[in-house]
Amino acid sequence: MHEYRIRTTTADDLDAARAVMLDTVYHDFGTGYVPRWHADIIDLDGAYLSPARHTLLVAVDQQDGSVAATAALDSRGPAHPPNPGWIAERFPSGETAQLRRVYVRAEHRRRGLARRLVGELLDFAAADGGYRSVYLHTDPAVTGAEGFWRSLGKIVHDEREDSGESRVVHFEVPMRP
């Protein structure tokens, strides 16, 4: 039985966290690294550790010390484009806690790690005091992603219903008191 410790990422964790993220975009998403979508993965410190209202968490496997999962939060709302303008207006930067990079290595899935990580991110957003909403988007083609996020939040827009080629689903997750 694996036990995991969830904690804020340190500088010593950055390479391992980046590896989880890059493995996810290459193997689960099938897109590989795309700079306009994934630049934060390269500069994790600048994206999540240095800014005061941002955070990056890791779940560390206590058995071998490896990083099994990641989860991040930042104060940047969804950009328009590529997202619909009304989504960017509804979830403005500075007031929106955006959940990002909630990734669990395949061999550690189905153990509640993503749910625990998101819980910690929601606690972080509540403690900040300046966020009024929690937003994320996901690719429903990734196995389990849509169902997981449906269990935690509500869909505010499903781009599969639009006439374009996008398959992004936008969610709002309730703030914690």
C-alpha cells in the first residue's frame, strides 16, 4: 500500500514535477510540448513558486520518494483567445483561482490523489481571500478527466457543442468557505 505526502513544491522537486507534467502531455494528451499551451511547465518557479498567490503541489510516494502527482493554482484567468470571450470575462485574472496541471502518474491513479490535491488547492484559494471563483478547463478525451471534474464542479461551457474543432470543457468549482 502506497502512502503519499502532499506538500508545496520546493526547488528540489522541480525536475520531478516537470517530468510528471511532460510525461502527461506526451503520453496522455498526445500533443507533446506545445509552447503556447505549456510554457509554464518549463518555468515552474516563475509560474507557480515565485508569485505570492500561486502554488504548485506535489504528492510524494513515501515508499520511494518519487513525485507521483502534481497540481497547481494561479491567479490568471482563461485567456481570450483561445477561450471564448465571455469565459475570459466571467473568470477575470486576479479574481479567479485557475486550477492547472492536476496530473497523476498512471501507476498511482485511482488512489484519491487528484481529489486530495484539489482539496489542498481549494484551501489555498480560500486562505488567500482574494479569489471569488475557481476555474479550470479540461480535455474530455483524456481518460477519466471529464468525469473527475464533473464530480467536483459544474460545466460552464462545453466547446464540443460549438461548431469549431475545440473539445475543451470549462468548469467552475465551488469555493470553500
